[in-house]
Amino acid sequence: MNLTRIDIIFLGLLATAAVVALFLPTSDATINTSTASPVVETVAVEVVANGVETAEPDASNILPRKTPKVSGALPDFAAISDVRDKKQAFFDFMLPMIRESNRAIRHDRRFLLTIRDDLRSGVSLGESDLSRLASLGKHYRVKPAESLLSQADAMLLKVDVVPESLVLAQSANESGWGTSRFARQANNMFGVWCFREGCGLKPLQRDAGLTHEVARYATIQDSVNAYIHTINTNPAYTDLRDIRAAHRAGNAIMSGLALAEGLLRYSERGVDYVREIQQMIRVNNLHEYNFS
């Protein structure tokens, strides 16, 4: 084939362009920068759809600012003079531990939901499932029922999360924003009592005839776990658990404000205490910390 001079020039330009293109970055190229974007860890959250609870590996779309991992040692909150900074430091300190406790509960709850579905479908449980069901029943103080299905339903009333907003408000209230004697000396952020001599710190103004102490914990995480377990198992908070179950049944968003109505017996102040906790949730916009 005979090529004209124009054809040769044109082909030369095409070849040059092809060589140059080999050294140009594509639109998918990764560019390293000196600063990395903040990473938000996704957490498995339960979603209620058509009355059926499932689990999705996704984070809530109302996640608050990134929260750091903490060592567990209580910071010196009293040294923070700015009130706003002190509050934010307290929330940042407590939130990862609250979510860790709720994460463990979600893990057990997903197991119970699966067991309930299997039993409804007529599936027989294996030895490992029966053993775990019995262990959870003992841990959550659920007496054996007439049927395994009834027992699973009863356990689901107790094996459930407590909204972060409620836990944050109560921990701030009960610990004086992390500055109380019980918080500093006993890692007790919720004023939880114990009744065995030497199990905690004796209140300085304990009424005559009373023997309770304020429980001592090895870590703040232990205090969070114990508080949530108390809410989930103590007969005094049956109303709170019923409110939570009603939210589940109605596909409603879990609300710390609503669940606080079940705290009438948490304090001698009764209704006044409940209203104070609810006001702390509102004023500090703590609902923003809840997972959907």
C-alpha cells in the first residue's frame, strides 16, 4: 500500500500520543497525601423492617464526631475549666465503652433472634445452641419456660441494648461528670450499689441501719457493663424494658427520652430524677449519639 506524506505524518502523531499516554495517571490512580482521611469504624446495627429484626454491617447515618479509643483510665475532668470542653471530653471518653457493651448485647440478641426463627420453623436445636441458650438464660435471670420458644421470647425482652443517649446522661448525672469520689476511687460511673461488706466504698452519709456500699469496679468498662446488665435484669426496671419492647414491636426508633420514663425507681427522687435525665438528653443533644 502506498502512503502519502500526509498519511505518514498522521501516523507519526498517533504513535507519539500513544507513548505519552503510557506515562499519564488515569482517573483511578491513587494519590498519596501527607494527611489521611479520618476513618469511622462501621458497627453492625439492628434494623427493624416489617416487624422482623435483622442485622446489617453498616453504621448509623447519624454518627457523631469521630470518637477516640480510650485506655480506660479516668481522665481528670475537674481540671478542664471550660464547661463545653469538659462535657465533650466526658462524652468522648464514655461513648466507645457504651458501644462496646451494646455490641456484645447485639451479638447475643442476634443469636436469640435466629433461635426464635428456627423454633418457629420447627427446627430442632443442637447441643451447642441449647447450651448457649441455657447460659444466657442464667446470665439474664430468665427462668425456664414451658417451651424453648417462650423462653427465647422472654429472653429477648432482657437481651437488648440501652440507647447511648440514656447511658451518657445517667453516667454524667451519677458521677458528677466523672469527678465524684465513687467515679475516681471505685470506677463507678452510675452509683450502683452492692450489699456485701467490702464490695465497694461506704457512702459518707449513709442512713442509719443501711448496709449498702457503692460498688467498686476494676475498670470503667466493667462499670458500664454492670449498669446495662442491671437495667436489663433488675425487676425495678421492668417498665423500662416494656417501653423498649413496645418500641421494637412498633418499629419505632429507640429513644433514650422514652426509656427514661422507666427509671422511676433508680432514685429516691422518682419523677424529678426522670425529668432531670430527660433534660440532660435534650440540652446536650445526646440523641445524636444513638445508633438507629
